[in-house]
Amino acid sequence: MTHAAVVERDLSSLPFANLEVLIDEVAAIDTLQKRVHLKNGGECTYDRLCICTGAVPKSLAEHASVVTLRDSTTVEELVSRLPSVRRIVLVGNGGIALELVHALQGMQVVWVARHSHIGDAFFDRDAADYLLSELKTGWITPDIQGRSFGNAVGPRWTSALPSGPSERSITVENDCEVERLVTDRGDWPVTVKLTNGHSHGADLVVCAIGVAPNADWLPQELERSEDDGGVLVNRDMKTSVEGVWAAGDVCTVRSSELQPHWFQMRLWTQARQMGAHAAHTMAGVAEETGSGFTFELFAHVTRFVGKKVVLLGQYNGQRLEHEPESDMVSYSRITEAPESTFVRVLLLRGRLVGAVLIGETNLEEAFENLILDGLDLSTYGPALLDPDLEVDHIFD
């Protein structure tokens, strides 16, 4: 289980003789006539259509001092503005915020999160506290005056950010949101007022508060999710309209189609997997390629705070809200040598249903198999995480 490689290539270099690339925007889709109308006045017909329009970022406000991270173009804008920045207010608590707060060095950072702990979308408090302790390496408590009050970025996008002094000057504002932005106040281009009564002046506000499916403009006959407005699809990425598929952030997989250990998050890795599976089902080769196996188990590999992070199954109790609390148990461990690592597992009636692995634990393959096999691990108890236990032998 490793990071997928992402290579940027010119469209003309793609080696597919049957591929024609049109550089344009879609004005409308006629699903009855099976026509796609383009903004330049042209149109094209189709037998099968796959909608992959992604998601649109949520933004605080249109303001000269606000950058909303959403693609490689906005990352380039951020990079161009960093050299003159003394203080950044980072708003958000998801993957982009977690990566960015570790990458920003040599400047003051105020991190605003509406949850009680960092990385709420990915971690419970134990894992979040562990990551926060790792982040505090080289942490400087700042003396903040005024405290009285294009395409997806893909993996490792923070490598584009300029490096500076390794010290980090970070203030974390939990359990609050941005109330409003105020301009022309003293030495700062913008002042961020928070719902907890605190105020922070800044040169730049970076917004990373999530996305919404880019589906509002699509034909109404495409059934939508009542929860998030995404185009509803089944396990084969088919929509409610014959001949139309959807994949990636624009779609929402029907809850009735979800496998026990898989759920949807709007991650670039899932979008890539959905796109590949949609292509295979449209071409009628999904059974041969086995691309549908992707939806048997949620698995995400990334890096937060400079450490490898592996999330497996229902690692944070997703979709287990109606299970009796007495039927669930969680064990965790932290090791300090040879490298600091964190492991937490979640068991339901003795069977492993999810795991969080931070650092080089080398446990991801074994835990993936334990989740899929559904073995009863009740007899092991906390010893399941004993570093001396050879987990692979459980299958013997």
C-alpha cells in the first residue's frame, strides 16, 4: 500500500489512437438527445457519458487577502505571495490544512478549526493529540499583537512551497469559526474576527474548509443526494439516467450500494479509483480488471505532519452509530523507537473493522487482511498491538 504516482503530461502526448481532446467548457447536457452543448457553440453526441466535473471549494469571501486552495493554480498563487507574508490565518481542519500547517515555516500561523481537535475528519482525539505532539517539534509560541481582540493538487503538493527556517510559530484556535473579515485596521491588510471573540491580523488568509459537488448546473433528471447534492450513482458509477455515469467528487454513492467496510470521502485517491472503475464498467471489462474490489475496503495512504498515515476500514467508527457501544472496543499504542509511531484499532464484536496507522508501522497489509477476513480476535485483547506479536501468524 503506497502513494500513487501522479505525472503531469501534455494531452497531445497521450498514446490513445481513439482519443480526441476538446478544450472547451460544457454549457448544457441533453440526456434525451444524448448531446453535449459547448460554450463555443459546438456540440458532440455520445453513446455513453461520464461526468467528472469534480467539486467546487467552499470559500469565506471574495477578498484580495484571501486565497482559497482548490487546485494547482491556487497553490501557485499561494507560493507567489508567501515571501512577503509575516502571518497567515489558516482556516480549515481537513487534509489540506493538516498538510499546509506542517509545510509553512518561518512565519506566524494562526490555525482556525471549528472542531475541538485537529484533523477531525480523519482522527479521533487520541490520534489528533499524537499528531499535535509531533507537530510541536520546533514549535515556537508566538507573541501575537492584537490578540486582545487548475486541476486537483494531488499528493505531495506542499513540495511546491518555499522552504524557510525550520521553526514553526503556530497558534491553534479550536471550537470556533470565522465571524467576519475586517480591512484597513492598523498594520495588517486584513483582520480575522472569530466567533470565540478573538481577533488576528494577517497578511494572508488561506481557506481550506472543504468542497461541494459541482453538480448544480447538471440536468435535473440526474437524481441527486439529499445530503450533499452529489449525483447519485450505484456501485458501477451508473447514474439514474441510462447511458450516463459519474465519478469522483461530483458523485455520491448510494448508501444501499456501500460495502460494510467502505465509505465515501472526497479524496483525490477515491476520485482516481472511481474514474478507473467507471471507465471499466462503461467498456464492459470491470469483471476482468477487478476494479470493483476497490470498494470492498476503505483505504487511504497520505502524509500528515511529515509522517506516513494509513487509514483502513471504518477507522473512526464511520457508519457504526447505531451499534451498541458495549459491542465496540478500541486499543491504541505509541512506540518511540526506532521511530515514533501510533496505532489504533477498532473492533466490533471481536472483529477488526478499522485501523489508524501513523508512521512506519508495517502493519497495513496484515490489518487489511484481518478486516476483510473477519476473524474473531477477542482472545487477543490489547495484546493485538503488542510489538512482539507477529500479526501475520494469526492467519495460520
